[in-house]
Amino acid sequence: GCGICVHKCPFNAITIVNLPEELEEGCVHRYGVNAFVLYRLPVVKDGMVVGILGPNGTGKTTAVKILAGQLLPNLCGDNESWDNVIRAFRGNELQTYFERLKNGEIRPVVKPQYVDLIPKAVKGKVRDLLRRADEVGAFDDVVRELELENVLDRDIKHLSGGELQRVAIAAAILRKAHFYFFDEPSSYLDIRQRLKVARIIRKLADSGKSVLTVEHDLAVLDYLSDVIHVVYGKPGAYGIFSQPKGTRNGINEFLRGYLRDENVRFRPYEIRFTKSSERQSQASDVLVQYPRLVKDYGGFKLEVEPGELYMGEVVSIVGPNGIGKTTFVKMLAGVEEPTGGEVDWELKVSYKPQYIKADYEGTVYELLSRIDAAKLLNSFYKTELLNPLGIPDLYDKQVNELSGGELQRVAITAALIRDADLYLLDEPSAYLDVEQRLAVSRAIRHLMEKEGKTALVVEHDVLMIDYISDRLMVFEGEPGRHGRALPPMGMREGMNRFLASVGITFRRDPETGRPRANKEGSVKDREQKEMGEYYYVS
Ligand code: ADP
Ligand code: ADP
Ligand code: MG
């Protein structure tokens, strides 16, 4: 019994039946009759990073377009002037902002979400692009901080996703503006790069700029933001910006699924993180022992130390980009032949590649039912996997018309309903929003526990790693040159080993148990580094 009730639980879509009446005043923009409606806007403040946390399709981009002056909000009527907008926000922090925007005093800069599209719009060498962008005279510093020296003379069309992301962020930072918007700055980056980018964006705010960011990696959002807004509503129908909340409390309320000030429950369950040592590991039966493996590509060489995997466990694979994680997974999947050693097991393996292609002719339902039609009707799979990932809503869509996030959810589902002993999932959180990441994490855990199957998951999102893993496989070496895969180890040992190489410490939030990155050089950071406890000290 709550004022505003959730139905269709526990679906991925945050669905609220009745809109509170007072919201009608906060109606900012309506795209048309029966079209998407946006309620309220985020705050924008000089010297602050404002984080936005919420599902896709709830109006985040719409809000940014309004704040950037690209879209005059119709105030859900027939408004045609910025003066009315200023009046509508009288007494609100946004009043002054819109006044300055109207007077042409605000210049916005946007780092777009889909960096993969940049090569279509911009041609030429990285160096020239960044030189043109450089209005603040910080070319050398920014290039160094974002580690772009080696790609300066490369053509933009030859960059990897992670390189494109850092070039796009560099280009935004080099502009001289008042308002900076970073749409998902962590996509394609490894953990070290994510926190590095977070620090660079923070510096913008420290120099007095106002920064807005949408980010789905909660550890990064937490590290980056001064305040956050949770966006809730019904994707595609309407979205509501919550009041600004302190970052820690806002993320905790989000994990709990309940916004206190708003009195809105938007998820029927809480997300809680347990210290891994508390997790009852029934892992005793060995699924497989794999031998020493080598893959030599000429330019890059991976050496895998022998190890074993247990039944019923989830092992996360962590390490920087270009260290051989995908190569290892491909060898286990039988997609790549090792140069040394042999994968000669009888195991059934189900594999979700890192880069997924939509080259299937047919609907989502046809694709999935061909793999295992019975699982689509099975109530356990429905409640644990299909409904939380919003798959039934996609059944009638053509696979080759799915968006990146939809395709990812279908690919994960296709991999998990296949009957196998070992599930290999390479970067399942790519393109997913926070709610979907949490749903995928829960699904992987519950399925492996229930079925006694084993999963190997390549992942960069620390909260996901923490939530799903029984053990860790750490990859070390020199990215792009050589990599070494250590055998799976316990969480504490693994995280210490991994985070020591990255130079970042984490503590746990006392309320939700979620990991939070310590600020570099803080008391906790220094203490934990001294003790060699990069992860588990609370
Ligand atoms: P988010 O950034 O949170 O993913 P968007 O602001 O991009 O959300 O979009 C919110 C909703 O508004 C989506 O359902 C989208 O289809 C709809 N929408 C966006 N732009 C337009 C437009 N120009 N006309 C009609 N609907 C639109
Ligand atoms: P990760 O998944 O850890 O980011 P990958 O396994 O994808 O790393 O790649 C490791 C290294 O091997 C990279 O430098 C990559 O360019 C190289 N590599 C990957 N596949 C091939 C291939 N087929 N031929 C040559 N080099 C490759
Ligand atoms: Mg990879």
C-alpha cells in the first residue's frame, strides 16, 4: 500500500500507475498528444557535478537539450518564449540559469552518449581534432591525463571504443564553456580509466564550471557527483526528475527502490551487497581443470596459468583493456585455437561475445524459442530472467532492428537459456542502464545458484563484480603487448591484487554494503594502502 503504486512487478521498467497531482505543476515538456512527458529538471550549479541516475527513455537527453538551449520547453502547453520558462522556474535555482541562457551568456558543451558514431561525423587525425577543439590551451595536459599520446597520429576511424571515448571527453574538456554535459563517460573504459576520467571531470567543476553527467556505473557516479537526481517514471511515456539528493544517500535510496522525500517506491525489491566472505560458497565440486594455455598473436601474447572452476560459482574476470580477457574467453568457447595447450573438454559451453551482431533474420521470440522454447514458459526463468530484463516486451521486434541495449539483453538471455555447463559472458553490462545491470546481475547469480552451473563474466563495473562474484580471475601485464591470467582466487585476495595494480581503494557503505571508491589521498585511502587492504576494510 503506497501512494504511488508499482504494477507489473518485478519488471525492469519502472512503472508507476498514478501520477501525483502536484506534479502537473512541474510539467516541463510534452512532445505531443500521447507522447513522452518530462516532469521537472535537474539543478545546474557552478562548481558542481550533478549526476543523473535513471533508466533509458525517461527524458535525460530531453532535459539536457533544454538546459543546453537547444529545445525550448513547451511547459506542456503552447509556450513559445524563454521568458515564460524563466517565470515558471521563479524562485528555483534554474531561474538565473535560464536568464543567463536567454542572454546568450551560457555556452554548453556536450560529450555524446554514442561515441561509436563519432567516426561517421568527424574525419581525420586525432591530433587535428583535439587541436581544433582546444580553446583553453590545455592540449598537452589533457592528452597526457587521458593517455592519448599514442593515438594522436591515428585516424579517428581506426580508434577502439575506449580510445574514442577518451578522445570525445578530451575534446569536450578542451572547449571553453560554462556548462558541460557528459553522457555516459565510462562506456568502453576499464576501471582505472573510468576513475581517471571521473577525476578529470571533477576538476572542471573545481575550476568553477557546472557539469551534468549521466552515468550507469554506480561506483563512478558516486565518485564523480556532488549531488544526484534519480529519474523515475515509465520509459517512453514519462519521466520525473527527483529532488536533488546527496550522492551517497541518493544512490542508497535508488538501491533500496524507494525515494523517501518523494514517497515513491519504484522497485519491489532492494539491492543489497553482502561481504563476499559471508557468502555461503557451496563450491566444492570441481567442474573442470583447465591447463596452461598460450595465445600468441604476434604483436600480443597471452599466457594463462592453469586453474579450476567449481560448479555453482560465478567467477568475474577483471583487468585493463587490451590484456587478453576476450582472447581467454574465446579459447574456452572454442572460438580461438590456443597456440600452446589444449582445451579438450566435454563441457557444453554457452558464450555471449563482447561485440554482438544483429545478423539474425526474424523476431526476438523466434530467435529465443529456437534455442529453448520451454524455458520461455518456465516460471523460474520468467521471474528471474525474462521479466526482469524486459524480454517479453521485445518478443515481436525484429532482431536486426534492436537498439544496443535491447540487443545486449537479448544476447544475454539467449546465452543463459541455452543448456550448458559453463556460461561465458563477455562484458554483459555494456549499453545497459543501472536498473538493467542490477537485473542482469541478479539473474546470473540466481540461475547459477539454482542450477549449479558455472559462469565466467568479464566485467568492469565494480558494483556488478561485487554483486555477482564468488571468485575473481585477475589479468595482469602490459596492455596490447602481453597478458598473464592468474588462476581464480578468493574475492579479497583477487580484489587486493587487482586494485593494487590500479592504485584505487574501496570502502563499503555501512547501509547498503555497496563498494565506494575512496578519494585519492584521503585518510581511508592512505590507511588502506598501508595495510594492503584495497577492498574489504569497512
Ligand atoms: P533518455 O535520455 O532518458 O534515454 P530521451 O530524453 O532521449 O530519454 O527520450 C525520452 C522519450 O522521449 C523517449 O521515449 C523518446 O522516444 C521520446 N522522444 C525524444 N525525442 C522526441 C521527439 N523529438 N519527439 C517525440 N518523442 C521524442
Ligand atoms: P581485452 O578483452 O582484455 O580487452 P583482447 O583479448 O580483446 O583484450 O585483446 C588483447 C590484445 O590482443 C589486444 O592488443 C588486441 O588488439 C589483440 N588481438 C585480439 N585479437 C587479435 C587477433 N585476431 N589478431 C591479432 N591481435 C589480436
Ligand atoms: Mg574484451
